[in-house]
Amino acid sequence: MSLSVAIVGLPNVGKSTLFNALLKRQQALAANYPFATIEPNVGIVEVPDERLIKLAQVVEKEESLVAGKVPLKPATIEFVDIAGLVAGAAKGEGLGNQFLAHIHECDLICHVLRSFEDPDVVVTGKMDPLEDLETVRTELILKDLESVEKAQKSKLKAQNDSAKVKAILEKVKNFLDQGKMLNTLGFTDQELEVINPLCLLTIKPEIFAINVSESQVARMKPQDYAAKIGVLSENVIVICAKVESELSDLSQEDQKLYLTDLGLTQSGIERMAQVAYQKLGLISFLTAGVIEARAWTIKAGTLAQQAAGVIHTDFVKKFIKAKVCSFNEFVTLGGWKKAAEAGKVRQEGRDYPMHDGDVVEFMIGK
């Protein structure tokens, strides 16, 4: 299971610079003029997870392997760099509404909002993160209104559709007419059965990356911006795309030194991954062996049998049980054998709810 994030924002807010840093190589055209990104750029980015390093070290010691022998395979995030939207995009302004369609397939929207002054970077109007956010959200709402109105017309022709379905569509349209994002509202399971097939944009969860200057990145906090743009601070990341770009060119050791010099303990990319995971209710279970130390992404509350299917679909039918140890106990005690001797390895059945950081070995039948 991979996480897909649409990076959206107005032209020249730093989206492509951030995207390039995420990929650790230049894959997007980050030129200084609107619409430089003509097609959406898609890339797979590893989610930093220091637990894997410790797991690999335990396995290497337990199996008497050379340090660095066990490969690390973190969970991944798919980032989609959407070309800069402008007011009127839903009606074809700028590069048209084709770019709004690229957001449909993503799980999460990450708004990149500019909060830095730079006379060398073109920006339309004054620098105002809230105004920029409202501009983008308006385009998303207009696109959703178009989708709902099309659905209403098709339902009118279909005489067998219930009055409830039509009422739900009317309810959604009324909310959108009021300028409301659907992700701020609560819907019943019955309503979602009607809404979800429409692939509406404003029902997707959102996070907010505030792109600040190098001098601000350590000083400013999420709560400094959350109230200004009317969102919860837990969904806000203060990030400097320029710093992230510079970090991507450094070795891991030099990255740590650079972050320390800036007064930071982790990169903005790491914070984005953590916030995105939390917003989508995702967790990682871990596997550790001589082949690899790996993080697997699942929804919180996923049961053991379904989690096994993330590794291989055949594991669902052939599931017998799961051997489970918490990450901390696995590392502290020194691997499966010592953890078992200490009574810290549990045998769990198919209905066991997985927890973040569970180190797991699935028992699979033939």
C-alpha cells in the first residue's frame, strides 16, 4: 500500500523545488515563471524510518553478517507535482482544468503556501498564504460542482434511482454552493456510497506546507500559521523548499550537520511524511531478516490476515498465524531468538489488530 499525495498551489510558491528535493534529483522543470511544470510529475519517495537501521543492525549481529549487509526498504509515498493553478482553472484559465483531474487519483492534497519574500521570484499580487489557499480551494470547489451537476443530470434520466440518492446529491451541491470543503463535513456511510464514486476533490484530506525562508524555518512553528489559514496545527508543516533542495545534495552525515546548524532535528520531508501518515490514518508494520529490513504501510486497525496480504495477496488465504514482537523489545533484546527466550514474542491470529512498529513474521500455509 503506497500513499499518494498531490502537491498543489499557485505558480511559483515552491512546489517544483520541493518536489525535486523529495526525489533527490531534478525531475521537474523548476523555472521561475508560471506554468513551468506542463505535465504532472510523479515520483516515488522513501519515507525516512530510522527503525529500519536498528532492525538491520540487530539482524546483522544475530546472523553474524557484515555491517550494512541487510538492505533497507522503507515505506514509500507517491508525490504528484501538479502544475500551478490559477483563478479560473476550473473554467480553463491558465493551462486549463486538465490538471485538476490529476488530483482525482491521489489520496491526499498537500497545499504548498508561500510565506517568504524574494524579489527574484515572480508572484501574482501580494504574498498572502490565506488568499492563495482560498484561490486554490475555490477551483477545487468549482470542479466538484461541475461533477455533482453532471451526476444530477444523469440521475434525473435514470428513473430507477431512489429519491435518497438525489437528495444526497442535492445536499452535497448545497454545501459546495456555500463554498464549503466537503472534508470539513461529516457524512454517513450511506451518503458516502453515493459520494465516493464521484471522486470529488474537496472530500480528500488536506495538509499544508508553509514554504518559508531559510532564516524562518527553525523559528516559525505550525501554530504560527494554523490560525492564519484556519486549519489545525497538526496538519501544518513549516518547510523551506530551498533548504530541502540543498539537503538533497548532501550525504546523510552532512545532512545531519546542516540541520543541526539550522537548529532542526529533522528535515521538512520527514515531517511531511509523518503528517501525511497521521492524516490518512496510516501506520507501518516491520519485517526483519537477512533478505531485508522493511516497513509496510497499512491503515490503522488493519487485522493481521489483511496485513499479510500487503506482502503477497496469496498470504490472505494461506494465513495461519503471526509471530509478533514490539519494535522496542525486538531491538533491546537483540532479535527473534532472544525476544522469544524473554517471552516477548506473541502468537497472534487473523483478527489481531496490527500496531505501528509491530515486528512481524507471518506463518503461511502451503
